[in-house]
Amino acid sequence: MIGIPILAAIAIFRLFLFNVKGVRETYDTFKMSIPGLGKLVRQFSIAKFARTFAALYRAALRWDFAGDRGQRVRQRRHSQRRA
């Protein structure tokens, strides 16, 4: 009986309050400060980034092309502002 309101509160917290940047930052800071859990959370985050990076790398994402294209777009926008 007591577990249902607790689960509801957690669901509301995750759905609505996580859209506020300050709440997310405070929650992440809290998670990192818990002994033992902070290191584990950090390792999971790094593993998630590494998996994503590996998938993009395997898909042959051309970093030089992306950089050149971004630079050309910035130059074009800058020249349009001057005109």
C-alpha cells in the first residue's frame, strides 16, 4: 500500500521535473556524491558514450566532411548578416 504513492511520486518526478535543467543538475550531483554509486554512474555514462561513438565510427561517419560543412554554413550565415 505504501509503495504505490512512492512509485507515483518517483514517476511524477522523472516525467515532469527532469525537464527543468536545475533539477537534472542537482539530481546528477546528488547521484555522484553517493559513495560507491557515483563511480558506478560515471562508468555507465562513459560506457554509453563509448557505445554511441563506436556505432558512429563503424557507420563511417566522416568527421572531416562534417567539420568542413559546418564551417561553410557558419561563413555563409556570417556573410548574410553583413549584407
